[in-house]
Amino acid sequence: MTREMLRVALEAVGQGRVVPYLGAGVAALGGALASPAALSARIEAEVRVPKRAQGNLWAAAQFVETRRFRATLEKMVVAAFAPPPGTNPIHDWLALVRPPMVIDAWYDPGLVRRFREGPADWGLVHGVSRNGEWAEIWHRTYGPDDSPLPQGADPGWRTLLYKPHGVAVPGHSFLVSDSDYVEVLTEIDIQSPIPEEVRSRRTGRGFLFLGCRFDDQLLRTYARQIAKRSGQGHVAVIEGPLTRMERLFLEELAIERIDLPLEAVIEELKTLGAPAA
């Protein structure tokens, strides 16, 4: 039954009826860091942080930003995601079927790079840090050639890639420290940081959460607000025991859980292709 549920959800993504929401676990398939804790460990290997911040990415990043300045923090995070990604079958499939929207809630640029190998009928919107910004800005938009688009997302794009936490590549921005999230979390309940085109494309659609864990309050808050006022029929592929807060979160959003590893998703994708144009 769980396999059938998974197949139905993947088919719905290919048909444009369900929005894929990717966590760090998907990026890890291509060799990227697999979790906020893993990125925190990478930072802590370079800078000794207080015990209270150890293992907490947002707090560790805040310590580096405060003591070593923002430029140092950004250099460390960009370097952590600099190695070219390996083959990622979920990214490959999404670039093939090109659904109306993909939400990639991790810093890894692998999915963006994969889409750049295909047709230029898509665009990128990602969250930005307010650090050093004087204007009230929450996100920036880019065309398929990485050119900035001050006018915002094009409703005519076949696919909108939305990276709410930003993307860790030179010339772009990302949120990672506690201070980055202060203003965003103050406003996110009224949806100000959520791009208008994202709000439009989520309407009437469910979400398929892949490679996500919801054992962190910040990650739960983002997922909750991005899925706000969307459709029904949310599904999450999460293997193994859940924390108490994860169980409550899934119940709150009426997310049906499939207890399978991402390898099961990859196996199902081998039997699926691109839908007819």
C-alpha cells in the first residue's frame, strides 16, 4: 500500500497536481551535505563555537558572523557546497518532467545547475539575507541564464524553482544565522516573505515532501508557511522513527507519512518518464 501511495504521489508531481518539497536528504543523493547538523559540523571544524551552539546550525552560524564577520561565514558556507554534485536521480527526474513548481529547502545548487542543462522556460526565486541590506527585501528572482529579474517571477514559466533559504554560490545570498531569520520569522505568518508567484502556484496543489526532517522548529515553520493555503493531499516520505514534534507537525498539516527510504523513491522513478507535452 505504501508503494502504491508513493507511486500515485510521484505521478501527481509529473502531472503538475502536487508540488515537490525537497530537503537536505535529496541533495545528499548527489554528495551534498545531508543535514543542518552536518553543515554545522563543517563550520565547527573551522571555528570553535560555544557548547550551547554546537550542533545547532543557526546558532553556530550566528557565532561566526558575530566574531568573524559575515564575509567569513558566507565564504565557509559557499565552500561547503562548492564541490560539483554527483548524479542525483531525483533532480534528473524533476528536470525531465518540469512540474509547475519545485521547492528546494536547502542551500545546495545542484537542482539549479541541473535545470540549466535543459530548456530555458523556467526561473529561480530564492530567499536573501537582510544583512547589509537597507531596502525591505525578502527574495530575488533570476532567469534561467542567472540574470537578475527585478520585475519578479514570470507567470509564464513552465517551472518555478523556489529556494526559501537561498543558494550557496558566489554572487547569490542565503539565510543561515539566527539574525538572518529574525525579521523573516516575524513576517512569515502574514506571508510577506513568500513570493507572490509561489503563493499562486501552490493554490489547489498538495505537497510531496522528500528528504525532509521536521525535528527543527525553524524548518517546521518554513514548511508550514510555504504550504499555507495550498491544496490537500500532502505526503511525506520519511524513514524510521519520528520525534514527538515531527508527529505533531504531520498531524497538524494532515500530511500522510510513507515510511520508506529515498531509495524507494528512486526505484519508482525508474518506471516513470516525462508526461506527454
